Amino acid sequence: VFSAGADMHALGDIVGDPAAFAAFMQDWHDAFDAVAACSRPTVAAVHGIAFAGGFELFQVCDVAVVADDARLGDQHARYGLFPGGGSAQRLPRLIGDRRARWLLLSGEEIPAADAVAAGLANEAVPADRVVARASEMAALLATRSPLASAAIKRALAAGAGLDVGAALAAERPIALAHMASADARAGLDAFYRRVAPRFPSNQGEA
């Protein structure tokens, strides 16, 4: 099981206490925001169940591989609860407003193949291949420039919710700073020499 979400018994102890529940939600958001803001690419390997908070957790990762028999869904609406981990904001940005509204308002599951088609996951593979495939993708991402990955993630975050013109303006200083980096110079040099790049930030030199 990837994650079945929060411990509902523990949640029941605080849900009637606004201050305690607000603190719980803040911790929850801080944890998810830390995953989303990680400068390195994050890869979710989702098998078994990803419901409610678990469904919200894998939304914050950069890349997601799901088992073809995984059970995925928000589930909160089934029990009259609010998706407090961020689904109401992140899910429409991942899969579009109409699909997100259905999943959030109905609490229905989304099949793995549909999750891939909708853009919620990158790949669906047999359950016994999930961790291996996620590891392969992570290994490939690890060969890329950490500085470039971090810059791309900052640009994606900076442009979220903006129109294209404003988003391009927001990313311009990020691009300028990165293209002056040692990793960018190493990449250009490798391109000119037709060799695999060795990025200084991957060698502990930047």
C-alpha cells in the first residue's frame, strides 16, 4: 500500500477542535510543500492503495509510476470530509477542472490507465515492476544536472497560475542565473565535443 491516508481515529480526536485541526493541517501542508519544493526531482512509486491523503501525497511528486491494478482516489466525499491535503487546488492543475470536480465531488476511484491518460501519473506498469520502474526513472534523473533540475522546478512553480507572458517574465531571471552556472557551461562544452556531460554539481564541485 502506497498510502491509505490519515489515521481516521487520530483525526476524529481533533476534528472538533479548530485550533488542533488547524495545527494538524499546517503540519500536513508543510510536509507536502517540502516534497513539492525539494530541489531534486521526486518520484512516486504507487502500488496497492493511494486514497485520500495518500492520493494527495503522490500529487506533490514530480513524477509518478502507478501499478496497473492500483486503487486511486480522493475518497473524502464518500464520508462527508474535506480534502484538506491540497487536492482541491492541485488536482485541477494536474488533470483539468472537469475531471478533478468529478473525482473530488464523487469520491470515486480513477483506474490506473485513466490516471495516465489524464496526466495524473506518467506510467502504469505491472505491480511487480512499480518500484523497479520508478528506480529506473530516478536513476536517469540523477544523471541530469541538479542545478538545471532545481531551476526548472523553480520556473514551473513561479509560472503556476500565471498567463504565459507573466510566467515567461517570472522565469527569465531563473533562466539567466542558471545559464551562467558551471553546469550549463559543462553541458555546452559536452555538446560541442559530442561527449556525455559531467556536471560539476553532480560531482560535488559546484
